[in-house]
Amino acid sequence: MAADPRIPALMFQGTGSDVGKSLLVAGLARAFTRRGLAVRPFKPQNMSNNAAVTADGGEIGRAQALQARACGVAPVSDMNPVLLKPQSDVGAQVVVQGRVLTTAGARDYYRLKPSLLPAVLESFRRLSAGADLMLVEGAGSAAEVNLRAADIANMGFAEAADVPVILIGDIDRGGVIASIVGTWELLPEAERRRLKGYVINKFRGDPSLFQPAIDIIAARTGLPCLGVLPWFADAALLPAEDAASLKSQSGTGAFRVVVPQLSRIANFDDFDPLAAEADVRLSIIPPGRPLPADADLIILPGSKATIADLAFLRAQGWDIDVLAHMRRGGRVLGICAGYQMLGRSVADPLGVESPKGSVAPGLGLLDVDTVMAGDKVLVEITGTDREGHTVTGYEMHMGRTEGPDCTRPFLTLAGQPDGAVSRDGRIMGCYLHGLFASDSFRHTFLGRESGVAYEVQVDDVLDRLAVHLEAHMDLDGLLALARA
């Protein structure tokens, strides 16, 4: 079931996770789009709790939404046909073509994967119908030979769709020569032939010193080097895909925002606009550390497992820290699952994301209760805050929250009340992700003005990334490989 050969495509696979595949695809998408090509991003399988709502009412990985933005198009479900959203150390929610299919443990999903390949190829063909160039991102490592038999994310997809592959190595973590040569050695001959070259990412220093390594890799594998990419510091200004990339501290400003890093933290790019503010110090607090006593604002983030992360929050002693923060006159905001946690209780009678019939006491800071029931809400939406400032974002949640404090809604979305505010106005919650990207709301809520226009900044960084790649890669050569 090969893809239409008239559609040029390149797949970028890594020697490991977090080598920069997502960012590289986003930059190339913007670079080729600036050349006038209709470019579309594609990732067969992604694992992330940082998801985005699509124009067709589904959900995909946040990285593919950023790549779609780099292409100048709205994200659609076909760009990431299989999304895994971890709910525990061994199990995840399986989203196929934007909709929840099932929840599966690791072994069950391994058995399920081959049956998902037809949907993956269907999405690839449908998406490529309107494209001049498809840029495909792999997942993890190209040489996960223990998982190869059921693979749909790397070489399994590349062979099924007949797409050439570029290998990405991260020199910043060390061992890049061994990772490239080792990947080559582990691949069977047919997959080696599919590799067309490699790119060295995150290089610091004098690139001429790497030339002997290029010669060694060529002697061992015959692969050409398609680029040595210098470190791109502004990458930190773009949304991250993986919670492992979260920085514990951003900025040195006077206003301190503290976010506890829950075990299943989700949609954490909500906080990127805060990190962009010069007068804000954003602190992501990892497990094992107390929430700082000098916080001006504590934000409880989204989570893929509200009840489990409520228990996790208490196990860290963070509930005590939040109460102490309130006694000092601080403010607390809960977003999505964080909003649910602020209430009196969270019940999961149907076992949506926890054992069936689970009921957990909330923090009791808002007079509301949540029941996990009904269809999953997936919608892009616009509204206003209590002072009339426009907010734009998306809702992505299970559950309905009701109670007396809802009579003081935090937002109005599409003409309907959303969220709740305590009587004293210091505790707030809502279901809207992305609200801090709205500049006027952010500045008013924080009580500090700045010149940061967040959405403009993201596009500026994508443009600079495209120029960076144009300078250090042979884009004409890449396009020729794709068209061949």
C-alpha cells in the first residue's frame, strides 16, 4: 500500500528521543512554505500528553499543531493519526484519527499496533492529496529493533508508505558518532537502503573540527552528512512536546508563578507565554521539592489523570503548601484538571480515567464538584474574561463541574459561563487551555504590562528557524531527495 509516488516526501527519524526531530520538521516546513510550496506535516504515531484540538474536532500532538502553523495551515487529525496519551507508567489512552479508541497497557498496545497501520496510511494519503511536500516525523529511535515487528512509527511506516529517511543525531548529548553508526549497524539491509543521509543537530563550537567524524561515519556507513546545525537558542521560545523538556526555572522577574509538575501533567505549553514575560519568574517544581513560599501565583496545571494526580499532589505535600500560600494572601488558578482539583470532590463513576466508581476529595478551595461523565469536549473557542478582555484557546476534557462558585464564572466562552471564582476572588479555575497566549488578558491578570506579543513571537521564531536551516542545510538537495 505505497503512497502516491507523485507526492514528494521525506521522513526524519532520530537516533533517539528528544534529538530535535519536531523542531527540525517545523523549521523545514516554514522554510519550504516560504518558497511557495504546499507543505504538510505528518507523524504516524506520537506519545504525548501535550495535545492540540484540530480544526476537524479531533486531537493531535502539540508538535504537529506547531508544524501545521509553520506551514500556514490549520491542524487536522490526519497529521497525527495515532496519539498515545499516558495515564500510568504502563498504560495510555489510544487516540486514532483524532478520536479516543481505547485505553491499553504496553503489551496490549503492541498487539494492537499492526491493526492501526491501515488508518495511518489512509491519513497519509488523504493529507498528501493537497500537498507539494510531505514532511514526516518519526518517534523515538529508528533502531528500536525489539519493537520492529509491530512498528508503525519509524521504518515500519517508511517501508509501508515508501518514503526515504533522513537520520537525526544530537551531538549535545554526546556519542553522536556511535549513535549514527550504531543505528546503521542495527538496521537490516533493506532499511539501510532507505536511509539517504544524516543531520547533526545542536552543534556548539567550530564545525570544521567535526570533519574527521564525517569521514569516519562515511567510511562505516556510506551515508552523506546533509547538515551540521549549530545550536539554535531561540528553540526555547517554541512550545515543547515532552514534559521531559520542561525547564525548572524561566526568567528572573519580580512576579513569581509556581506550577507543580504533576506526574501526568498535560498541555503544559499553557505556561510558555508566562515564560516569555521579562517581569515573570516561572518555576516548574519537580516532585520531591516544596512549592516556594515566595510565590505570587500558584497554577495547578492540566493532567491526564485527575484523581491519580490529586493523590500525587498530596503525596508531595503540595496541598499543604497551597494552603500556606493562601494564608499568606496568594492567588491560585486551576486550569482544566487543576480546576477540578480545586473543588470539593472528583468522581469517576464510569472509570473514564481511573478505577470505576472512584471518588476523590478535592482541595476544597472552590465550592464545586466534578463528575467524569459525558462525551469528551474537544473544541477551539473564543470568549472574554470578567473584565471584557478577549481570550482564545481550546477545551480538551472529560467531566462536568458544577457548584455555587460557578455562579461567579472566571470566563465567558461562546456566550456561556466557564469556570468559577471564590468569594474573595483569590481562587479561580477554568477549562480553557491557551488563555495566557491572549496578550491583553495575560497582562491584566498578572497586573504588569509588557511589549510581548506572544503569537507574533512564535511566528518570528519559526521564521528565524527557517533562515537558520537554509544557512546550514542543502534544502535544494533535500527537495531533490523527496522528489526522487
